Amino acid sequence: MSLDYSALLYDPVYLELGVPATFVSGSVEADLTVIDDTRPKIIPAGSVEVRSVGPGAFVRMQELETNGIVRDNWIDAAMNFNGRTWTVRSWELRGSPNGEDFGEVRFLLKAAEVG
């Protein structure tokens, strides 16, 4: 019997830390729950401090699949959450012990251009 990491790990984390988001890419529009990872982080590296890569948002792969959002829809998609609109510039898969399709994706974001 294998552990269901989605129920044991992701469900409580997204219930506690998740925020509502809207994902728009062409004709695809869906409401999702994301973990806001847009605040820069300072990481100590020896005697210096390094800033994190940039703003991001975590989304569960299963939620994307349920909403018909495939990888071809990810780049340049708009994501709106916590009162801001972001554009997906890249992504990183974060698999789970149950496999890549049962983990998360971290969307790497940039502020959406206004106007």
C-alpha cells in the first residue's frame, strides 16, 4: 500500500496556505488555489546573503489537469491572486513520491504589464 501524499500533505497545506487565483491563457480560464510565493526571500550563503530567484506561485498538478490546463497553456498565461496580476514566464515541476503528475508546479512569474 502506498501513501497518498496528495491527501496527507498537499490537501492540508493548500487548505491552510492556499489563496484563490484565476488562470487565463487564450480561451482557457479557470479558478485555482495557489500558494503565493511572490515575496522575495533572503538566503544566507556563507558570509553573504543571496536573494531568491523571483516571484512564483505553486499549483497542484492535479488541479491543473482537472481544469483542462495543459503545459502548452502555461507560458505567458495570466494569473491573478492577492490583488495582483502576474504573467507566467517559466515553470519548474516539483514532483511527489507518487510521481510527477501528483506533485506541484512552481510557476515563475513576472509582473503583468499594465495598459
